[in-house]
Amino acid sequence: MKTKAKIIASLKTWVVIYPSITLFLYLFGESLSGLPLYQRTLLLTLTLVPWIVFAGVPFVNFVIRLVSSKNENR
């Protein structure tokens, strides 16, 4: 994978990860605050990794394809 492709892939992932973690912590942060850090991290990753891999990044790819196809039609 070339450097440009790696940068684009990392940006796509970041666009999904940042709001997902923020929303997760906003919704569940207070209720999880009593758990030890390793358990909070486990719950966060068990929830968000599948979301990011199976829904988040494919959705970002879909949106990019829609936008790029509209730009090509102009």
C-alpha cells in the first residue's frame, strides 16, 4: 500500500473513530466510570471495533463514492 493510500485509509478510520468514541463516552461514560480502566477499555473496544469495521468505514466509503460520482457527472 502506498503512502497516499495509507493516509487516506487512516483519515477515513479517524472520521469514524473520533465521533464514535465521543458518543459512546457521552452516553455510557458516567455509568462505566465505576469500572476499572481495563474493563472500560474492553467494553469500548468490544463495542466500537465491530461498529467501525462493519458499519462506520463502509458508510464513509459509500458517502465518498456518492460524492465523487456526482462530481464526475458535472
